[in-house]
Amino acid sequence: MSLIGLALAASLSWVPLGDKQALVCELPTPKQAEICLQTLPKEAQVELGLSSHALAQQLGRRSAVALPINHGSIAGIVLLNSAQTPKVQTAAWDGEVYQLDLEQQTKLTYWHELGHLHLSEFEAEHSNTNFTPYEHEAFADVYLVWRLAREQKGIDLAWQQYHRRNLALLDNQLNMSHWSPLILQHLLIKYDWQQLASFTSFDVFLMDFLSKVLRPTQDELREYASLVKRTFGSGVTQPLPGYMFWRKEGLSQVLLPTFERMMGKKAAQDWLKQNLMLTISNEKIPSKAFLAEP
């Protein structure tokens, strides 16, 4: 095989996903998109319904995307472009820019996309379960945390994903669609890594977690988005202390671990108090409920 052929072959792999498999393809070139598509069985290609050009367009300039397939033995495709994986996540508030360096982000992104395929299979097997687009993104991060516990015997990088999602939201309110900390806070309160790792099947763990987690409604998400925009959006000049006051406590609980990570504990709490987001009632909540990072 030529060096080019070896390189193309190295960009493809089959990985187990429950009772099925997923095809993982690195797609920096049109040729690799063509090889990826041709690697699928004919019936899976028909089910996917994309040309190699359209397959490459699905990825675009993103670092990864998952495409589920309704097939007896293939759950779908994960497309990767590692060169597009971010190395840092930044956000700014009060004129200060904060930067979080991202470690192993390519792996975390890959696991997140596998999570999407798992969730699609879960929906197919449980007809009474139908995740919203927001929940698909949030529970894909839940899968990521479960994989961390299983494979790295710890969940330190779960905090990186938690902080990354919070900072991304503060940087651009359009990232509300991926704001998983609203779900992850429940995960990190209710389970330690040993408990997570004890679930040998993600589906069994997800059933357990779904019985405990509070899933936000669309109205709640819209209210959080409005509060974030009014508090952190560009062009905000006039404070409105009473704006969405009933969501401030919940938002402060989700943001506090990230603020403490970026600003230090005292500065974070001072900022939230000054902006009327850290109140007497939630200031007295035990530190575990604030997800104090170990």
C-alpha cells in the first residue's frame, strides 16, 4: 500500500458502541470523505443518504460531528477534524479576559460525539424517551463524564468541560444550546467517579441518572438565556437588579465553580454579590451543592 493509502487507512476506525459499531473518520480532505463513505456497507450508505461532498460539508469547520444511521449493526459515523479542536476557551466580563487552557480536548470532543450516537440508540430502544436538541448536547457531555470515570479512573477533566461550557456561554449567548453545566451540576453532586465507573453500561447508568436529574424546560432555558444576555452580553450598561430575579440563584450556583476557578474564591463571590447573584439564601447552601471543585 502507498504512503497515501496508509495515511487514509489510518484515518478510519471502527469502535464498539453498545451492541453496534460506529465508524470514526478523520476528514481534512475530500478524498478521505470519499474513503470514509465507501467504508460503510451499501445499505448503510443508502440510509445515510449523503454524497462524499455532502459528508464533508456536514463537518464544515467544526472539530467533530456525529451522524446517526438507522442500521442493524452500525450506529453511525463520527467525523473529526483534529486541527479545528480548540486549545483554549476565553470569556470576558467587567473588562477582564479570562482564559482556560484545554487539555485532551480532542479526546473529550470525540467522546461527546460518541455520546450523541449512544443517545440516538437509546431513544430508538426506549420509545417513551425523546431528547430535545439541548438535552442531546447536555447528555452527550454526561456520556463524556462516564467515559472519563471508566477509562481514566477520575473525572478531573469533567470540570474542564464544565468550565469550558460556562465560559463559552458567557462569551456568546448562542452557546446556550451546549450549556451542559445545568445538567452536569446534578451529575457531579449525585455521583463520584467510583460510582460512575461501577456502571459497565452507559444505558444502565443513563436510566439511573434520568430518574434523578432535573431536566430544564424550554421556558427555563429561555429565561436563563435572557438573564445571561442581560448580565454578560455586550453593550450592557445599565444594571437591572430585579431582572429575572427568580433565575439568579440557579444561575449563580452553576457559574460559581467556574468563577472561582478563573477569579479565585473571594473575588468570585464578591463579584456575584455585587451583581446581586449570590444571595444570603444560596450563600449558605453546603459547598457540595455549589459543586466545589476538588
